[in-house]
Amino acid sequence: MSAVFADVDTGIDDAIALIYVLASDDADLVGIASTGGNVAVDQVCANNLGLLELCRAHDIPVSKGADHPSRGNIHGPKGLGYAELPVTDRRVTGHDAAMAWVRAAHSHRGELIGLVTGPLTNLSLALRAAPQLPKLLRRLVIVGGSFEGETTAEWNIKADPEAAAQALAAWSAEAVEPQALPIVCGLDLTRQVAMTPQILARLTAACGPSVPLTRFIEDTMRFYFESHRDRGYGYLAYLHDPLAAAIALDPELVTTRRATVDVDLTETPARGTTVPDWSGRRAPNALVGIDVDPEVFFERFIARVGTFARRVTEST
């Protein structure tokens, strides 16, 4: 079983990613770091705590981290679309998210899988406190950047470009073994995996129609479908973060290519864009995801989440 530490700015797809990890028998979610992004950090903390309550997931610490201006209404005012979470008396830890990273890495030395689905500020601060962090982790998967076809910066990188640049520099091939380079899931990869109403219907059937977790997923997805439609993508929803969660547990799901990724830190409209150098003349700092089979992903996603939803209902 793999120990997983998730650093999230919990909006809709982050929440579904956390559910995927919780639903995976080969994963042990050992901690959650909260960062502002999709919504403010206090709301992210509340979302994480409420989601753990909904999923009957006990003894998973949630730590508060950095804040950032929120993305607006892409995920709804509370970040979870039309969904509501149960009231909980759970509380965040007494230490911040950067320290949570360091503690988890030392507690699971050489075994911890890091998953970052929001801005990289918490990870950057953890690296300042523990520069040896890259050698303590088994694997790191990052949702961020865009490597083909986008002319503007992707949100997670744009929110804190310096943090992204620091993280990638820390994981360069000069610091870690090439196979330990972070897997970076850019928009050109994650947009290959789109939830549709038809796939959601398959998931609902697998979960059971009257199951609380089913209603939560349906209510988040309905809002996310509408949000994507209103932005011109069609009535669908890209599952950026759940795909990264699946890759974190099984890197063979994705085809990657080594690259040296630079982050534009200039005070220009290009700030936050990711620029890959594929030449191999410089030490690579990332395994950039370039291809995935959506059918394989969704088969696994539906099987795991469907079984988990029924199991959570039986435990209540």
C-alpha cells in the first residue's frame, strides 16, 4: 500500500481526486495540505474536513497552508458547485502545511507519494525547511502548466510562478535519479480526460443512486458541466486532478517525456507560462505527461469509486 500526501486547493476536481485516493485499496492517504486557489484557504480547509466526514475517513490530518486570490466562480462560491457537505467537528492540525509535508516525508521516508493539485506554495515552503525533501519522496505528481497549444499561463503555476520554478529546480536530474523526476500533468494531458453525462450515469449506477457520495458527485459534476459549457468547452468536465491522482498511484497510466521545464518569471503577460526544453542538452527536471488512455482511466475510476461509495454507505 502506498502512502499518499495530497496538497490541494479543493474545488470540484480536487475533491473527486481525494475521493479516488480514498477509494483505492492500494493507497493510504496520510495527510492533506490545504492551499488557497479555487477558493480561499479557509474554505479549502472546510471542504477537506467536510469531505473526510462524508467519506467516513478517520484520522487523516488536514493542515492549513498558503492563501491565494481565488479563481472566481468556476467551482462555485464554496468550491464544490451545488454540493453540500455534512457538518463536522473535525479541525485542522496545529502546524502549517509546509511542516505537514516535512513530517509526512520523514514518517514515510522513501515511500511517500506527493500529489499537488493546486499552487505549489506549500511545497516550496517545505523545500526551504527541508531541502532534502526530493530524496525523501518516492514519487511526486504535479497538476500544472501547459506544453502545447496554450498561450496563457495555467492557473496553478500562474498563482505562484516562483514556487513552481523552485520545486522543479529541486527535482532536477542533478538532484535525484531520473526515474524520480516529478510527473507534470499539464492541460494538454488532463484535457484528454473528460467526464460526460453518459460517463456520470455509469458512475451513478456503480455507486448506487441513493448513496450520499453519489449525490455529492452528481451535484458537483452538474455545476462543473455548466461551468465548462459557459466557458465554451461543451457540456462536459475535465478531470484534471483525478487523473493526476490515478497517475500518482500508477504512473504506467500515462506516457511521459523528459524535459527541462522553465517557468517564466518575468513581469509580462507571459508570467507563469511553462516552457519545455526537449533537447536533452540540459539536465531534465520533469517527466511531462503527453498521452493517456481515457477509457482505461474511467474504467478504473468507476470501479474504485463505485465500490467505495457503497462501502461508505454500509458503514453508516
